[in-house]
Amino acid sequence: MRLEDICTVFTDGDWIESKDQSESGIRLVQTGNIGEGTYLEKEARAKYISEGTFDKLKCTEIFSGDILVSRLPEPVGRACIVPEKAERMITAVDCTICRPNESLINKEYLCYFMRSKTYYTRLLGNVTGTTRKRISRKNLGNVELQVPAKEEQKAVVEQLDCLVKIIDSRKKELQLLDNLIKARFFVLCAFPINWRLSKSIP
């Protein structure tokens, strides 16, 4: 099936210029918030529009559970699920909003597919641009994928969730070890005499 065919909503975000933005209001989610399978919160850089601007520009609201796809690098086509947020949200024009048809496909399964080599390989032939790569919404929507039974999708998601937890745990361990090395290096360089003395003590 085509990607567009398994979504109840498949459309681009809104063209929001600097003059349209405000200090607070409805959050503007941008390509920089989209990681590969992960939503990247960047509160310090958050941008907003007012409700009046939302109505005036007839913006499309996004919701928790929607999948946002960046049509710009890097890499082109990366996607993430919109998390639970207290504030209302819209997204920028270079992002495509995919609202999966839950009767056909699990949103977590779809997001995992959009992290796969198969997905990126199918995208590659439709990417345009020489200096700055991008993909059109039409070409993105034409990406083909297999849609197994919901039970099989659930099983795949559960297995991949376990792998992600293991990877995240290992990353935290590596970060702690990296911090330990940095701290130890400082001690050895700042107090070389003490280090030599302690080394000589049996």
C-alpha cells in the first residue's frame, strides 16, 4: 500500500513567516523538532502563533499520535510521533502530517518502518535538489509499504521497543563511563604527584 493510502490525514504543515509569530499561543513544531523516531523538544527555541493568526491562516492543528515527517535533511524523510502536549500545536510547511488510519496500521509500527533501510531506500529515488535535498509530499505519499495484520504489527513493535530500551540503557552507561574518564583525566593531570604516590603504595 502507499503511505498516503493508510492515513486519514496526509498534508503539509503551514507557511508561517516571522511576521506571523507571537510570544505565546499555539506552538509551531518545526523540522528541528523531528528526530529519527524521536521528538526533539527545544523549549528555548520554541515559536508560537496566536489563535487569531491560526484562524486567519486556516492552519491545520496537529495532535498527539500524529506522525510528522521532515521533507528536508538531515536525513530527508525522518519521522517521529507527536507526544502528549498540554499546548495546541501546528507544524511548518516543510513537515508532512501523517495521521495513521488506526484500523489499518499501528502508529508505532509505521514510525518504526520510517526508520528502516527499506523506507530510506524507497525514498532515495524520489529525493530532489542538488545543494539541499528534499522530497515532495506527493513522492513521500507514493512510498510503498507492506501492512501486515494488526497482531503481527503489535508483535513487531513490542520486540523493537525492547531493543530500543536496551540501546538507550547502553547509551546511558557509555555516557557515565565517558564522564568517569573525563573526571579521572582531570585528577591525574591536576594532581600528578599524588597519583604517582598512590600508585607506588602496595
